[in-house]
Amino acid sequence: MNWDSLFAERTKQMKRSTVREILKLTAKPEVISFAGGLPAPELFPVDRIREATDVVLAERGREVLQYSTSEGMPELRGLIAKRLAHGNFQIHPDNILITSGSQQAIDMLARIFLNEGDRVVVENPTYVGMMSSWKSYYPRFSAVPTDNDGMLVDELPTLLAEPHKVMYAIPTFQNPQGTTLVQSRRAQLARILVEHGLPFIEDDPYGELRYSGDKVPSVLQMEAEVRGATNADGNVIYCGTFSKILTPGLRIGWVAAAFPVIDKLVQVKQGADLHTSTLNQVITYEVARDEAFLDAHIAHLREVYRQRRDLMLQTMDEYFPAEVTWTRPEGGLFLMVTLPAHLDATDLLKQALTHDVAFVPGEGFYIGDAGKNTFRLNFSNSREERIVEGIKRLGGVLKAAVRG
Amino acid sequence: MNWDSLFAERTKQMKRSTVREILKLTAKPEVISFAGGLPAPELFPVDRIREATDVVLAERGREVLQYSTSEGMPELRGLIAKRLAHGNFQIHPDNILITSGSQQAIDMLARIFLNEGDRVVVENPTYVGMMSSWKSYYPRFSAVPTDNDGMLVDELPTLLAEPHKVMYAIPTFQNPQGTTLVQSRRAQLARILVEHGLPFIEDDPYGELRYSGDKVPSVLQMEAEVRGATNADGNVIYCGTFSKILTPGLRIGWVAAAFPVIDKLVQVKQGADLHTSTLNQVITYEVARDEAFLDAHIAHLREVYRQRRDLMLQTMDEYFPAEVTWTRPEGGLFLMVTLPAHLDATDLLKQALTHDVAFVPGEGFYIGDAGKNTFRLNFSNSREERIVEGIKRLGGVLKAAVRG
């Protein structure tokens, strides 16, 4: 069979995720990898999950192992709605859909919105997993440049002179840069969204992982304020996940959005995978409904990740050459490094791997040709001594490259 | 927001699954529902699953709660490959991809194969969950009629005078009819597939649930024989699942196919949901790797489901009017009833619900206008006394309709 000739047009430009393929190269224990986006497994609340799982299987095993509804477990939807509420701002559980990780939400949103050729607004750089899903729907990406305060919202009105179908961004602790859209720009963005009637996908996997600076409200909430409303029936489609605050292996994410969007996503989800694992939803609910526990657990994650971030930045300050710059995130899992323009991070990765240290070249996160001289570092998934050792090695590689 | 105006073309004809919406109506405990496709929860090996889960969380909680590869857990892929092998026919674990239930496999296969307007061959009637996924890719369905021995393979060569991209069928204990493609037609089908170079998606969720008659080889295996090969590198893409032999709530399915197909599916899966729940794959592996247990468990399912099928058929023989006919499946979960041509099963369902008994009208399973006078009955998910009581009530409704 000549399979290639049979595959659909949309698959032609697909390739295996570069990030995931690099992760395979770095699976050897001697490699100090800053490449993945993995949370630290030593912080997973394994005992809590084990205990909750045992209880649900003992008390209602038949129910939690059976098929369930495409919308998701009502109690879990209620809990998420409650956690997203803030002051007067309230979300109804009917505005929540449970997904198989937030990657599925991102993919299904493309499916319900994108016709071939539709214009979509994204930050530049942006999340590579969104692009690898969305490209197969053939949108035209309009890229908004970013600086250390997030995307340049000022540039949106000019862009939006052309009609755009939808906008996607990670406003808080962005992947790959770790940067956050500051409050004044959020307010401006919310006004523009309402004014232009533009749906905005707020991808927020890292929002609860803040290590310094002041908390900023979600765009979801700020858009409601602009509308003078206290509900989630506006333009913002908010994607959340338990992957970074509990564990990713359960694959429990969610969408909070206006009901017509949820209703359409449910129709897509029925065809996509019927529903998200019943057992995993119930485990997540049983662990998360003890909100005192969950909040303490998140506080602990913040404490450990803060130390790792600080240690990485401090070691970079000491060992990286002056020609190299980087972001200084207030939260999340990543920071991004910029090399002198003539250096290529993919070449540098080959050098780094000979010293058993790895990162993800930034190129794949960019729309267009930019970013060849950038790379992403993850600081959440390495223990302190490996952060120091890995950054030292990387500093050596960088110095050789910069001065060579 | 006028959301409807923003949704993509492909979503226009989407609607919530009729079957799943009927299931909601029948959730009241007093309703005897033959509507769902649910396995019997009282037969789930809950204790085994509980024990296995506790062991994996105790021994390697961090690993089983972390992100994992898109292809799936190597040991589980190996186990599936081993169970699919038969005599000389062998499958390499690299030819297996783990999916979030076999619904996801069906959906991702449409994604890798279907351009708008591509012709696809399906049985008529066929699985409604396939249609609800595939319709959004705008294929042209060519329907092959069926009788009690499965699809009329004789009609394929004429159909295939027009080029077709792919063919989809459930050859064994079909949903909705419960019928099985007999061996002579399988051999003929396998020859046609090889001759025409036509990819064939063999959806086989029920194959292990045989209650009477002789086992027939999979089309996967017979196609290899036609090629004179002993591997899975041919035209057949086989979709399997643990939903019917263990539990559906874990959402563990798989695809066995030629490597280029698996490779392309992995690319799609990375964008669709990164990977299937690590924990659920490991639980499934831990339970299923005790093959003596698994085989004994399947034997027990067969025994109970056989009794339920026999009891349903026997009660139908006694209480259904002579004007009504039905299939007599050798396995699976369903049988299909045909009413006199002037009767409409959707009208009948309204009558039936007033007597607290439910089924799924057949219309949704058909390509074209056929099937309005048919409905599907599930016999796996009702205990014996409810089968008798439900069929008696339905017999009353049918007699009133037929004679009224």
C-alpha cells in the first residue's frame, strides 16, 4: 500500500511533535533535561490519590467504571465552577465541559470554529501544541508580538481591521516565555474583545502557579466586567486543567464558556471520544473537593517551584555569558532564552546534548521565521542540584558558542 | 454573541447523539431500558481493578500519574499484539496505538484519510457513532446492503468501479444488528480488499463476546492470508477496545495497523489529546496481563450474556406479534427488530416510554431514508427479570401498534 498517497490533505504538513521527540532523546537518566513541560512527579499527591481511588472503587466501583455523559461528571463541573467564581463573578456548572486534558479542549475548539482560510490571532511566540492541532484546519495566523509584559495589545485594533474568527493566547505565565499579560493590557484586551465581538480562547494551565508579583484577574473575569455582567456568557472561552496542580496522567481538563459553545463542544466530544474517563473524573473530584487540601498542595507546589525558578535564574546570572538574555517569569514552568541573532538554538542543542543537557529550541513556537536564536527552559521538573549542574554545563556550551 | 454564525461549516449538521439523548430520558430507575450499548456493570471485575490500581499507585505512583508517550504504554501494546496473534499471524507492538476508547480511533482515522467528497464504503445500517464523527469530514457514503450473514460482499466490485478512499465495517456481532459476516464472505472481502488496494477499518469491539456458533477469523488475519503474509502490514486497520471485556469507564482502546498508519495516527493524537491516561493504561495492563484471569472473566461474561440473549429471544418469540421480525445474533450486545413497513419506530418509542420501556429507533443507523421501521435492543445490560418484564411490555405496545 502506498499509504502516503491515501492520507488526507490536512495531514501533509503534520509531523511528530519536535518537543515530544526531543523528550525521547532525553529519557536517559544521565541527561539533565530542561526540555519537557513536566510537573515534578515527586510532588504528586500520590497517597491522597491512592486513598481517594481506593474509596471510590470500593464504594461505587460499578458506577465509576461505566460509560458516562459527554459533558462530564456534574459534581466535578460544579466544583470547577465554584473555584472559578470570584466575588460577584459566577459560573454555572452548565457552562463547564470536562475534556481529556486541555489539549483536547484546544483541538475541539479549532474543530468548532475554523473553516479553511479563517484568520486567527495568536501571540508570537505561542504554544506549539495549539499550532500542531490547528494547522490541520488551515487557518491564517495573525501574530501579535510580545514583550516582557505579554502581547502588545496596542497592535490588535489594526490587525482586527481584517475580520478574525477567534483569538488564542496564554495570558498568564505563557508557554514558552513564562511572561504574563499585565493588568492594564488585560483591561485593554477585554475592551477590544467586546467591541469587536471577537471570541477569545484563554488557555490557562499555569495560572495557579504564581511565585512572585501580584495576582491578576483572568481575562474571563475582566471581559465580564466590561460587559457589566457577572457570568461567563461572553466572548471568553477559558481552558483549564488539573495537569499542573494535581497530575497530568489523569488527563482531566475543562472548558468554561458561554452555553452555545459548550453545547457545540459536547456534540464534537461525542464523536471524538464519547466522554473523558469516568474513573479519572471521580478521582479528581474526590481529591479536589477537599479544597483545604488542594489549596495547601498548590501552596507547596508554589514554594518548591519558586525555589527552582530562583535557583535557575541565579545560576544563569552567574554562568551564562553577557551576550545572552532571558525572561524572568513570575510563575509557571518555563523561561525563554535569547541568543545573539547569529546563533541557532538547534545547533546549540546538538552541542548541549554532547554534555548531557537538553532544552527545546524556540523556533517551533514562532509563527514565521523568527525565534531560531531562542530556546525554552523548564525549571519545574529538575531537582536543585541538577538545575545548578545543568545550567553550569549549558553556560559552558553558551560561552563556547558566543565566543567561538 | 451570535455563536451560530461563528461556528465552522462542518458543525452545521452536527447534533447531539440521539442515542445518548435517549439514554438520558431512560435514566429513571423505573424505566426498563434496552436503549444503551452498556455492558453489565454488575459483571465488572471491580475487585481486581481495585487491587491492581492500589498496587500500581503504591509501587509506581509518580510514573503512572505523569505524562506519557502518544503511542501508549509499551507493555500494553505488547500484550495487545500478543492477544491478536494467531498461529503464524503475528503483530509487532509498533503496529499498535493506544487510543481513548475505540471511538477516538474511529474519529482519528477519518481525520487522517478523509478529504471532502471522498467516497467511503460502509454497511447499511452501520454504527451511528462512526457517522456522527465522519460526517464532519464530508465524505460520500456508499452503502452496502446487509442480510443475516452480514454485508452483501457480492455488491462490492460494482461499487468499487468508482474509486473509494476507505471502507468501514463491524464484521462481527455488528452494531446495531448483531449479525456477523460469515466466513465465506470474509474470504471474498479479503480478496477484494487486496485486489483493489482498499484500506478496510475493521471495528471489532464485540468479537470476544461469542455465545454460539463457530469462531470466525478476523478480516485482519484473513487479509494477511490473501497476501501470503503473516503480519499486520496490509490493508486492514483493526480497532479494538477493553470497554466490553473489562470496563468502558477507563476508555482504553487500540488500533492495530500498518506502521505508516500508526505513525500518522500518532501525529494526530499528539494534537488531539497528547496521550491516553497513563494511569488507565497501566491499570488495564496490570489486570489484563493475567491472561488466565482475563480469559476466565470473558468466559463468565459470555455465559451471562448468552443467558440474557436467550431469554430475550425466547420472550420475544412468545410475546411479540407475528408481523414483527428480528435478528438472532451469535454474540455481541444487540439485536435488531423490523416492524411492518408502515410503522415508525420513533412513534413507537413514545408509546413504549409511557409503559416505562425504551429502545433506540433504527433510523439513525441507516444511510439514506431506510430503517424508520426498525429498532435496536440491547440485551447485555438488563437483569433477567427486567428482560422478561420489558419484553412483555414492549410486546403489548407492538401488538397495539400492529393491530391498531
